[in-house]
Amino acid sequence: SDWTNSGDALVALDDDKTKGRTDMELLVGTTIIELIYGDITKTNVDCIVNAANTSLLGGGGVDGAIHRAGGIEILEECKEIRARQGGCSVGEAVITTAGKLNAKYVIHTVGPVWNKGINNEEDKLEKCYKNSLDIAVKHNVKSIAFPNISTGIYRFPKLKAAQIAFSSVQSFIEDEKFMDRIQFVCFDEENYQIYLKIFKEKL
Ligand code: AR6
């Protein structure tokens, strides 16, 4: 395997949830992959990925948190994109400013709603990661944070989603060498434990 351990704990986020937890990092090629337990709006990267919906007009979950923390500027740009191209399809991604967030960009991608796996949900989720990374590279992004797309309101099974997230990111890194740092930010305990297990298996 080309996965090696590049070191142990990372700086914990300023969040009670991280207390007593060891966040992990892996080195794949020249890209560091990090596991963070916390709020994606508080992380420190060039670009934050949002789990949006096709309207691009905001919603609950991580989408709500990003728009609340980033301010009206993000929504204004989403509305412009909507006027131009009519929102965003499932599996696709669009990029805006990050407003007041501590990042340069937000990439809004639309995950699939889980429906027993009969609508190619797995391929669509994979496309979310791939298209987000492609658009990030075009904007010279060097560090990017992903939430656990589709695993909240859209009910995608969490283990399957984590495996897809990992393999998508890994194949991106094998093809392109442009990303310095990729974070998986888990907000709920179940996702965090799933990612922790996957990270440990790769060490
Ligand atoms: N930081 C990081 N992750 C978070 C945060 C946060 N602040 N808040 C929630 N999560 P969801 P979906 C996690 O429901 O399933 C919206 O209304 C959460 O624990 O946000 O793709 C959109 O507008 C979960 O693991 O997104 C769409 O209508 C993950 O983010 C719809 O929800 C994704 O949960 C999209 O549903």
C-alpha cells in the first residue's frame, strides 16, 4: 500500500467534541489526508465543500451552517449561478466565495438522496467528490475540507458513503498531484468512528 503514517495527533479544533480524541492524518503520495471531528465552518483550509441541494438556495444541516457562518455573500453568488444555469444537478459542483468564512472558496455539491441504491446513488456520490476536486484544482486550491456528503438529511448509509469518499479521494490523488491537504470533517459520532476505523486500517 502507498499509505503511510505521517504522524499522530493534529491540533484539536476549539470544540468540546474533540476533547480526548485523536484526530488522524495519512500521507498518500504527497497529499496529507486529515480526519477532523468538529464543525467544518471552523476549519482552516483554502476551500470548504458544502452538501447543498439542487436549488443552491440553502437548507439545513451543513448547508445551513455554512450559509449562517459565511454570510449573505455566498447566497448572492449562488443566486447568480442559479440565474445563469438553473441551480446544480446531483453529482455536480459549483464554486463561490467563502464570504466571512476562514477560506477562499466554498464548493457547493449536490449529493444523491438515498433510495435503496436503485438510482445509481453510489456513482452520484463518487461524482460529488471527483467534481469538487476538479473544480478546486482549476481554482488553484491547495487544501480542501469535505463534510460527509449525503449522510444526513439525504440518508445515504454512512459506511458505504465513507468508503466512496475515501476511494474517490485516493484515485484523485493517484491521477493528479495538485492537492496538499484534504480534510474529512465529521460532525456526528457515528461518521467519526467509521472514518477513524478506515484511517487506522490504512496506517
Ligand atoms: N460541519 C460539518 N458537518 C456537518 C455540520 C457542520 N457544521 N452540520 C452537519 N454536518 P446534511 P445531506 C454533517 O444533512 O445529507 C440540506 O438541507 C452531518 O452530520 O447536512 O447531503 C441541504 O440543503 C452529516 O454527516 O447533508 C440539502 O437539502 C453531513 O454533514 C440536504 O440537507 C451531511 O448532512 C443535503 O443532505
